[in-house]
Amino acid sequence: AQAGPHAASFCPLLNSGCRLVFVAASEWSGGSSSSTGWEQDSDEPAHNGQLLEAVHLVLAVQQRHANIESSELEKVLDSFSNMGFSNAQIMELFSLQPKFAPEMRLMVVCELILLGLDPDSTLMVLQRSPEVLRMTAQQLRHRADCLRKLGLGEGNLQRVLRRYPTIFTLPWKKIDAVVRMFKTCLFPVAQVTEILQSCPNVLLEEPQDLEYKFQYAYFRMGIDHRVMVKSGLFRMSLAELKNRHIFLERLGLYQTPDKKGQTQIVNPKLKEIIRVSQKDFLAKMAHSSLEEFEVFRKLLAREEEEDQARVSEETDSDSDGEEERSEIE
Amino acid sequence: MALQNFDMNYGAQFGSLWPSIRIGLLSEQKYGALVNNFSHVGRISQDLRSLNAVDFVYESQKAALHVPWDSPVEQVRSEETAPEETRNEQLSVEKTQTPPLLSTSISPNIKCYTFSRGNISRFPPSRPDTSGILGYYLLDAASLLPVLVLNVQPGDLVLDLCAAPGGKTLALLQTGCCRQLAANDISASRVSRLRKVLDSYVPKAVGSNVRLTSWDGRNWGELERDTYNRVLVDVPCTTDRHSVMEEDNNIFHRLRMKERQMLPMLQMQLLLAGLLAAQPGGEVVYSTCSLSQLQNECVVERAVELAEIQFNISVHVEDLSYFRSVFQDTFSFFKDCRLGELVLPHLTANFGPMYFCKLRREQ
Ligand SMILES: C[S@@+](CC[C@H](N)C(=O)[O-])C[C@H]1O[C@@H](n2cnc3c(N)ncnc32)[C@H](O)[C@@H]1O
């Protein structure tokens, strides 16, 4: 099935005349649409009249783009089918973000397929982050190019898209700020790339939070850049990092190195602290009980909260009561 | 400084228990609210219960009733549990309804609310009632154990040798048993703090049974020998929890080295003075808020020895394991004390450290 000139202008894939067949796609039978008969035909290569009707119906119900010509819509549906979407998946695609016209929908989907996603992942990405539909093909392509330049090449790019699709819709300024922050913290370019590859979620975090996490690991825990990167420091939340580190510290099992980088005990490796389940952390490293750890988390959270309140309150000194002090003297 | 010292000494003393004690010391401690029987007890207790706190003294004894103890439990069972409400309103000792078995071994009328294991809630500061009296006093709940174990009886003459700032003095008065309470502390400024505490918790009439002094407790053997039924010797110590939290000017500072080295000696002298001040047959409780064996068991052993040798006084050190079993749901006790009992800090029950040992002067 050759796509008409209209559709071709959205979707370069169809220009080439090649027909994408994704083996798994036709077997896909999920989706939330109710059974109306058309999906039974989903293993047929092209749409049929029932699908066209069903999509028309969806558009009518949504009261958007209801006046689209059947021939136009048919071309769009054709293209989706050609890309390997089942009828059920096509229905799903149309149920997302009704305000966008069918052509735009096609264009974005096309671009995602070009970025190497299969129909399943494409649908999943759009379901999780419908705002991707707002992007133009050009924007998507541009963002992909920029991410490639940061080291998120093939393979990584698809992973990022699947796991954190919003990275494609963030303002570039935000991404740039994160990358610059890492450079300011003196991570060499290769390490920045490694961080982005192994923990792409950093792009979604606030640069100052990341910087604080870096400083915490560097100054409080005495960990160098290379180890941070290799151990996947940026995958763990700051709160959990602190919970585990301060827990060990108060147990006497972790020490901040002195100016010469020395400690009186041998600190456990960062990786062994953060890359293990909580259960193993408690059993093998802290030798402590879950009950104690849970109480500790609550106490630490309150300590931090109060430290912060104190800092922002500046000077409001003498507030501790007489009686509270009495016992400790 | 303090912590380094502890890691070395307590690491050796407690072995694999030390990390969990250490983290307890370094994390926020728990308080107890000692109910002031001279205020509106019923209302105060109700307020505290509405915070989800429980009176650990009452609950422990209630639970202990179901623990069979060797002997005469059966005969006294009949008069056991009085409803708590009425219990709360009672001050006078005669009517006391503490569980019978224990009433023979625990100071009566002390009520202290705490939050259960693992609950990190705090008590709001106590507010004065219409007569200006405060409803409860916040303190480390473990510091009531020395007072409870002192087993004050109606009409007793009681000495609190190192009393300031007065948490335990106040608890002693709550028993309603002291015919006379002598509260002493060598530091005049701390005695004036103690006076303020009494002023805000105790009516004048009761306060007049309290004699405040600021003498050197070591001389009590010469001052009032063989006088008291009960003596509390709550000595100055390394205050372990305080010392790890306040890095400045704690007793582990280099400039206070001498003072620290002299502590066990001072403690021993104070305990000895306490033993001399007790009547024959009288009971003495020695307590510290330190984990150090040197300041705890060793001091007791030395004092007992010296009392025998120098003063020909024989002293019996009591076995407190029954007492420990009564309170073990609230506190985390050390199982291996040679003498006395030690409450260990623990995240889920972060009281103590509190060491206490009970001695009886033989007739
Ligand atoms: C652990 S504190 C007592 C706390 C008090 N029992 C309470 O529960 O609030 C020890 C006290 O011993 C006092 N002290 C130190 N040396 C003394 C001495 N030689 N004679 C009497 N008191 C002394 C200190 O001034 C200090 O107030």
C-alpha cells in the first residue's frame, strides 16, 4: 500500500516505500477498548472498514476533528497499520490527547518508530507521557541529535525514551544545566557520559539537588568522582543515601576520611552500601534489625527537617526548655 | 573525643552490642512524663493517654502479675488490680493499690507516661494549672528506675545525696512516703535550680518536708551517720549521652582529664558516705548515667569492700533480675551486669544509659 502524498509529507518512512513489519505487533491484543468486532481482524495487514468506522466514532465522541475526510483518515490508518500497529493499538493511539489531529499523531508516531522504538514501546511511551504528542517531528529529531551528542547513542537513546520519555519534552535549558553542573563539579566528559548512560534520570532532577548529592558523597563520605560514577551513586535518592550512610556512621561502621584521606576503620565500598537491597544492607552490612532502621529513618527525617527550620530561622536561640536539659547534666 | 574513647572502651566491654548502643547514644533520646501527683492527676493522665502514651510503671506491674514468681503470689492475688482511675487519684500511701507482690519492692505512687517501642513522638512542654503547678516533668524514663527500686516506705527518712537538678527528688516526693527528704548537691547554683523545680511542682506544705543543702556529699558519714531509711546516691559521671552530643567542654575535653580520672574515686567516696548515712537495715541505691564498668560495678565493689574493712559495716548487694524482668518491655537491659542493672540505649527504646544497684546495710 503506497501512502498518498499528503501522509508522506509527515512520515519519511512511508516515502521510502518500505513497509515495516514488526513481528510481535500483530500478536498484541491488550488495550482497553471494548470488544466491538474490529479487533478480531487485527492480524490482517491493513485496516478495514470497521476500523475506519470505529475511529470515526472515537473522533465523534471526542468532538474533535470529527469532520475529517474518510479518505484522509484512511491514509493515516493505513500508515499506522503499515508501521505494524494492530487495530487495537491504533484505537489506543486515537484515544490519547484528542486535541491533536490525526496527522500530527501520525507524524509523532512515525518519528518514534524512526528513533528505533517498536509499536509496543511507542504506544507505551505515549501512554506514559502523552505530552510527547505535542512535539513536532523536527523537535523530536533535534532532541534526539542533542542527546546523541551527550553520549546517549543508539541503544541508550531507546532506553531513555522508554523509561523517561519526558526527557524528550523537557526544555533543553534544563538538560544543559544538569550537564554543566556535572562539569562544574569537575567530572571529566567521559564520566558525564557514563552518568547519563547509566542514570539518565539525572536529567529530570534539579541541578542543585544533584550538586548537593555530589558534595555529600565527596565531602561527607570521602568518595571520589570515579567511584561515584562506577557505583551508580546518582541512581539512589539523596534521602536513602543519607539514611544508609548516617546509619552506618552512627553504628561506628563508616568514617569521614580526614584531610589526608585516612580513616581509623576500613569503610565499606559505596557500591556495597547502595547497590544492595535493604534486607541485605541490614543483614550483611549494618548487622542491624529492620525495626531499628525504621525508627532511625523517622528520627533522621525529623532531625533534617528541624536542622533546616533552624537554618532558615537564623537567630531564635534560647528555646530549649529547662526541664529538657535537666537530666543530661 | 568522647566517642573515640567510647569506641575503644565500650567496644571492648560490649562487643557486638556496641554498634546498636552507639547509634542510640547518637540519636534522639526518648523522654517520659512523670505525672505530678500534686496537680490534677486524673486530667493530666487523661491528656497523656490521649497522646497515645502509657504509664509504663503501671503497665509493667500489671503485666508482671501474670508472670509467676516463686512464692506468695497466690495468697495476695485477691486484692490485685484496682481500676486505674481511682488509683490515679490516690496520693496517700496507705490506700496504695500497686500490685501486691511488687508493692513490697517498688516505691509506690510513681506514674510515668512513655510512648511505646518504636514510637518517636514527643511530649509537649507541661503547662501550669490555675494554681501555677505543673502537671508533669519530662525526664529520661530510665532515671525513674533507681527511684522505683529504692522502695520507699511510708514514714521513711530519705536522703538524696546528689540531687540537682531534681528529677529524682521530685519522683521521691511523688511516692508520698517521705517523712523527711534531705536533698543535697554540692553545687549551690544547681541547688537553686532544684529549688525552682520544687517550687513549680510541689505545694508549700510538702516542700516544707524537704531540706535543701549544698554540702560535699563525701562528708555525710560525719554529718549524719546511721540516720536514713533510704539513700539515693546518683553520682556525677561521664554522662555518656551528653558527652557524645555536646562536643564542647564535655568531660572528655583534654583540660578536664584530671577530673575525669578522679570520677571513680569521687563516686566511690559518695557511695561510701551514703552507706554510712543509712541506718543499719537501710537501703541505698547507687546510680549513674554511664555505661562504664569502672564507674558502675567497680565502684560498687570497692565501696562494699571499704565499708567492711574501714567501718566494719557489712553490705548486701541485691539481685535485681526480678526487677529487670518487670520492666523489660519498656527498656533494653544489659543481660550481663556483674552487679546491679544497666539500661542500654537502643533505637527502639532510646532511654538511658542508666546504671543502678541496690545495697542493703546489714543490721
Ligand atoms: C547526675 S547529677 C544528679 C542528678 C539528679 N539526681 C537528678 O535526678 O536530677 C550529679 C550531681 O552531683 C553533684 N555533685 C558532684 N560532686 C558532689 C559532691 N561531692 N557532693 C554532692 N554532690 C555532688 C553535681 O553537682 C551534680 O548535680
